[in-house]
Amino acid sequence: MQFGLKSITMDDIARKVGVSKKTIYQFFSDKNSIVYKSVHEHFSDHRSEIEKVLDNSKDSIEAMYRISKCMKMQVEAINPTVLYDLQRYFPKAYKRFLDFKNTFMRERMKIILENGIKSGYFRKEINPEILIIQRIEQVQLAFNNDIFPRDKFDFKEIHEQLFDHFIHGLLTKKGKEKYNQYLNEEHDA
Amino acid sequence: MQFGLKSITMDDIARKVGVSKKTIYQFFSDKNSIVYKSVHEHFSDHRSEIEKVLDNSKDSIEAMYRISKCMKMQVEAINPTVLYDLQRYFPKAYKRFLDFKNTFMRERMKIILENGIKSGYFRKEINPEILIIQRIEQVQLAFNNDIFPRDKFDFKEIHEQLFDHFIHGLLTKKGKEKYNQYLNEEHDA
């Protein structure tokens, strides 16, 4: 995550872990399988994290806010070249990422939006499926150095702006009151 | 725009225009230069159209609404393979498109948002530059068949959902009243 996947060698990994290359090859056939296993574990952990957030959120607004915070932290921790390397050189691991993003995340976030509509916090005119797909892609867009060059934009501000705008686009009047109340509690906490 | 740029031959063009290939070569050195000239004209026309909309809109809400309608019509008229072909096979023409999208459109739409904040229609917390970049990319996202497969999603609905959500994310209470009033007038017109 820190240095990118392409440039790391089996020697680097052995040195970092403090074992011989021979030992590593007892568990992994090649770098490909280390990358796949790491990516798989990474998104399994992330999945558990998201499930926990959903179980512990008292309403859709809190769930959206906390999941967005998770996504931001995840995104901040990843070197932007990692996804590019995955897509280009590690297709099986990249597919694992796409499954997480396009199946798991879409399904879970769609449910949050549907619940938010039922509670009267989110506008009933919204199409949850379309907006969630757009939201997930938007989180990835903040990664794109051609679109948001890092020397010009502050990563944290992009995320905060996109989340705050996204949720305001969903909220009813009742939802806006709840959101502001939630922000104040978060701020005091 | 209808059949894509890669598969069209000079013979097709000559037949469609009803002149000989020899005549075409008197004006254009090759297909590349026809593509560049067409793309250039296309975005020059689109630029004039946008300028006219800006001149004739009485406030930022109307300007956003009408520009979005322009973008939707433009997007609907273009075969999705065209942009892909441009990027891959006609880099000079693709650059013309990027100039339009990343310089002209960003600048003009940023001004709309800034004016909307001044008028009290758009929330003062928004960062116009970040949100406009995201909005322009979002319009292109609706194109992406991997993200929004055409057999599953209605193009028109994607655009309406994304615009309606985008503007709701900007609006103040005062702005919301103005927007609803504007929609009613549009609907009656």
C-alpha cells in the first residue's frame, strides 16, 4: 500500500518480514499469490468493518457518515498507484476489489438509502441504485491525479466536500435537522 | 457520432457526402484531419450554445438547469464508442475535447456556482471548484457501460437523477423554493 505493488520484489518482502525467500516460497508460489492473498484479506477486513458500522449506527444518516469516514481512511492509506498496478498487472486481485466495490458496497449502501427514505430523512424522489453507484465511483475519482492533481487539491477537503454535498443532495427538511444535530454531537464528542 | 470514428472509411464519407474521394482529399489530407476538424467544430458550436444559455439565464438555478439539459442532449447524441475512439486513435482531437471539458466548462460552471452563493441560492459551505469538477466527470460517467450498463439502466433517468441530486446538494432553503418554482414554470411552459 505504501510503495506500490509493481516495484516491490520478493527480496524486499523477505527483508521486511525478516525471513528468507526460501521460507516465503514455502507458503506462496509467487508474488502474484502474495498480492492476491493480501488484497483478499484487506477487503475481507474492510467488509467486517463496514458490517460493524452498519450494526452500530442508529439511523441512515449516521450510517452514511460513518461509512464515508471508513472509505476516506481506506483511501488515504492507499498509494494511488496500487489500484493502477492491480488493474494492470494483477487481474485476479483487481477482480477481488471490483467484487467488493460493485457487489458488497453497492448492496449495503443501497439498503442505507432505502431505510433513509422510509424514515423520512432522505427524499423519496431519489433512485438509490443510481446514486450509490455514482457515490462509490466519486470516492475513487478523488484518487485520480489527472482529475484532482495532488499539488493543487487537498485530499481531505475533496472527501469532505464530496460527502457533505452528497448527503445534502439526499436530505429532506427533517433529514437536514437530524444531520446537523448529528454533526454537533460528533463535534462535541 | 452515430457509427463511431474508427470504423468509418474515406469511402463511407465520400458516399455519404455524395462527392468523390479525390474531391475530399482536396480539402483534407487524411481521415485524422477530418476527425479533428469535426470535433473542433462540434465543441465550438457547443461552446456558443453554452455562452448563449449563460447570457439568457436569469439566475444560477436556471443556468445550471439549462446547461445540464444541453449536456444531456449532447451526451445522448454521441455514440459511447466515439470518446473511446478519440482517446485511443485521435489524440489531437481528444485534446480538443479535454480543453472544452477541463478549461471552458469548468471555468463557466464555477462562475455559476459562485454567483449562486452570492444570491443566497447555493450553500456558502460548498467549494465550487471541487464540485464542478466532480459534476462534469459525473456527466461522463453516465456514458460508461461498465458502470451503468445500458441494458439495465435508462440513460435519461440516470441524467435526471444525477442532476436533481447534484442541485439539491447545493441549494439553500431559499434556493430550494426558487428551484421548485422554476420546475413548475418549466412544467407549465
